[in-house]
Amino acid sequence: MTLRSALSYAKGLVSAKEGLHHWVLQRLTALALIPITLWFVISIIGLVGTGYNEFTYWLDKPVNATLMILFVAISFYHAQLGMQVIFEDYISNQSRKMSCVITVKFGCYLLMALSIFSILKIAIGG
């Protein structure tokens, strides 16, 4: 026996049961970003005043390139998750909401791919 009416099911007003998974992903990406962001900030402070050649030499090291790729990937994924929540909470028009979510997901994944490609190009030296 359920307390939901047939009309609420037909209108899609029942829980999709995806909120907890999304919430956990946001928290996990936020936790993962803490040490990686600290590494990034400390590394960039150490590179202040150096030129392009010194930066590319720094990024040539496999550990730095790997951590930079992780930083970029997790940051864009975390941003995409956060923007999706904002759109779902504050846009009432369903088609506009979905178009915003799809646009932000596509944009974040595109920028993530371009960033990772750029890092690899510098790191590999091509």
C-alpha cells in the first residue's frame, strides 16, 4: 500500500531516488579536491616568476602531469555536478532545465577533454 496517488506517479512527482548518489558524488569530489588543490596551489606558488620553459619542464614530470590531469578532471566533474543541482533547484521549466543541464555537461566534458589533451601534449612534448 502506498500513500502516493496515481496522478502523482503519472506526473512524475515521485522521487527518482538519485539524489543520494548525486549528493555522495559531490562530497567525494569535494574531498578529493582538497589535497589536489593544496598541491596545485603550492606548486603554482613555487612557479611564480618562472617562464613558459620552466613550467613545461615542471609539467614534463609524470607525477606533476598525472596530478594536474586529476585536478582538471575532478574539478570539471565537481563543477558539472554543482551546476546541475543549481539548475534542478531553481529552473521550473522542465525543457529549459534539461537543456541547461545538457549544455553544462557537454561544456564541462569538452573543456575537460581539451585541458587533458593540452596537458598531455605539453607533458609528452608533442
